[in-house]
Amino acid sequence: MNIVFFDLDNTLYDSEKYYTRAFESISEHLQKRFKIEQKTSFDFLYSNWKKTTSMYNKIFDDLIEELDLKISTIDLVKIFNEQEVYESDLFSDTVPVLEKLSKKFKLGIITDGNISRQKRKIENCKIHNFVNFTVYTKEIEPKPSPKPFQYALNQSSLNGVRPFYVADNPKIDFEGAKRLNFSTIRIIRGEFKNIDSDEHVDYSIEKLEEIEKILEEN
């Protein structure tokens, strides 16, 4: 039996929708509090996120410095983390593929990010209906560490399984998985789609449904 673990953001969940709404909420807050034109702060956040990606963790510090704001980074992060999540944020192929695979394989999630935010995505988008195991790396050690992957294997309590990991970001997603002999599948979409793959990626796909063929051949 195979067990398939998925990354969440940019793999199953379209993170750009979340970031866009969160930046809008932050911009609305700053307009009300400091009379700063909403477009000014939104454009700064969105354009800088596009340029630096979600791996950059100083975007709110940069905004505060750029606009000379008398506000804490913690306040902005709180607004970001508490942004609403909708089922429509999922990529259109996510539910059909998970539903189909869940009938044949054990499925799990291994995800970075704020735990309450990631839990809200999994629950609000009803992904929990299809997965057997969820690992939040913040509780263990963030990727690319192999520790969350080892924890995932221990949590699954299945002997003789072949583990797969499906994710999108070659910079952090696959190294730890390969160190524990996961077969790795990269889906080329989301904010890291233009980054070249490396030796830690076994398969590359453009559509989530292509996973089934890979699993059947292994």
C-alpha cells in the first residue's frame, strides 16, 4: 500500500487568494487608523510579496518602515493570520483528486505555517474529510528538516508502505522527504512554479490528477 502526503499551500490551496484578501484587510485597517490610502499599502504589500515570495518574513517590517507607521509588526501579523478562509480557495482539482485517491490510498498533510491558520484552511475547505494524518511542522521542525517526515511515518503506523510527498517548492519541500526515502512529486504551480527542480524531485506534474498514474506505476 502507498501512503501519500501533501503539502498544503500552493499545492492543494491557492495561497494567492489568501494573501490578496489578507493584504486588503491590512490596507483597510491602515486606512481607518492612519488615513493612508488603501491602494498605497496594498500595492506595496502585493508587489513585494510577488517579488520576495512567502518565504520572506520581513514584508510587514518593510511596510512599516516605508510608510513610517506607528504600529507593531505583531498587529499586522495578527490580521494576516486571522484572515478568513473559504472552500473556493482550493485549486479546482483538489477535491476531485483527493476524493478519488482517498478510496485507494492513505492520505496525509505535512504543512508549514502558523498552526491555527493552517488548521482553519484544512477544516474550512473540508480537506479533513479525505486525509488520515496531518503534521504541522511548527510543532516539530520546519522543512527542509527530515523530522516532520519521520514524524509523519511514525504517526501513520503503517508497515511496508511506500511514502510519497506531493509539494510545489523545490527550495524547501523535498530535501527532508528524500532523506527518508520518500518518493517526491512536484506540482508546478503557485508562486514557485518558475524555480528549477533539483535532485530531490523524482517526478514533476502540471495537473494534480497526474498523481494517480504515478502511484499506479509504483
